[in-house]
Amino acid sequence: MPTTRRTVSAEVDFAAETDHLAVFSLAAARLGGGPHPGERLRLRVDGEPLPLEPAEDLHGTRLHLARVPGGTQCTVSYELVLDGAGGPPPAAESVDVVRYTRPSRFCPSDEMTGTADALFPGARGGGYATLQRVRDWVHENLEYVAGSSTATDTAVHTYLTRQGVCRDYAHLLITLLRSLGVPARLVSVYAPGLSPMDFHAVVEAWHDGAWYTLDATGLAPRSQFVRIATGADASETAFLTTLQGRIALGEMRIAAESTAGAPEDPGARVVLPLPA
């Protein structure tokens, strides 16, 4: 059987209004850290290259930092051709179970425990069926509306408005699962088949020794995702974070393709690989 090849790229323009520390999360995750063979990650400031400092985060997440001078026009770009899939992510340690069941910045699960119990009676301890049940509820009860939410909206806002984009779907799904006692976390991915193309946010939920990938939007085949960052919510997986300064975000150009053409099956159990 031929090896699946996935080709991903991202290019983000931004204007640095002041001096700042930029933290980029565009590089595909890799177990043990370090670059993938052949990948290219570049930052240009007023047309000139600026060095990037690599930093390893949890679960294979790879960050890159740069001190960017103010009053400049910048472009950060990333390219990767990835052959094969890699193995499953490492099993959850006790600290992971605790961390990803606790409330977090955008997923205030302690505020929605009563709501979750009312929506899903008998779901606690229900196994994988609970994961699928909650995923399906979010899919059926939210409307995907571009521009309907802000960068500071939490899952409670999404629940009340019943609309949002991929990160809002993911935050609400995570929150409801945690409210039911299921460890759940957010994963940013490159998503072949997604339209319109963008960075995509999905969920991993822990059950019976594995992190299962759930996508309440159903907009792309989970089996073809390329993992970028993994964390409690979008505050830990953002593609660009600015510290000690301000920027104005410009155009973004994202691409992701796969030689595998399998359609999405919402009922399939999918584990998102972590390349070594």
C-alpha cells in the first residue's frame, strides 16, 4: 500500500507596531522535538531574514521565538512534505488526566457541570459512546459562522449564541467533556480537505488508553490531519502570540494536501499520529 504524502504550508503577514517578542506555532509537531527533514521555516522583517529560536513545548509542540523590531513589515512562512503518519501520541500520564479535566481559560468546565448533566443524562462513565454523543450534540446544535466570535470568547458564550468557528466548536466540546469528567484537550492542525482553508482546531479526548480525535465541525477527514500544537485550549495553541508589544495581523495563506482521498466518517474512531 503506498505511503500517504501530506504537503502543508503557511504564510502569515503582519505589521509590528512596537518592539515585541513573537512566539510562532506553525511547525508540525514531532515526538522528541527537532525539525522534520526538509521542512522550511523562515521569518522576514522588511524583506530581511531574522533568526528564530526553537523551543519545545508539551506533547511534541514546537515553538519558535523572535525579537521583532517595531515599525516593520513581517512575513513568517512554513513548508513541509510529510511522508507516512507516525505513531500514536504517548499515553496520558496522571498529570495529563488532571490538567485536561480541570477548567482552563476558554473552557470553564466548572461553570457548565449542571448544563452537561442536564444535556447528557447517564453519560458519566459511558465510555466512547459519551465522546461520540457529546461530539454529535455540538455538531448538530452549533452553526458555523465565520466572524461570529472574538478571540476572547469562552465556551459559555458559544453555548449561549449557538454559533462560532472551529475553535469555538472545539472549546465547547472540550468544556462539556470535562464537565462530565472526561480529559479533553485542543489540537491545532493542518487539515487537508478543509474549505475554506485555514488553521483548524479539533479535540482529543482520553478514553481507555488512547487520545481519540474528535471534530465537531466535520469539515475535513480526521485521518489526514497534521498535528501542530496540543494544549488545554487555544491560549496554548495559537499560531502567533505577541508578548510585550503589538502587531496588526495581515493576510494568511494556508495550504494542506494529501494523496489519500478518504472522506470523513464522523463515527470512526481516529487517533491523530505524532510523527517521530
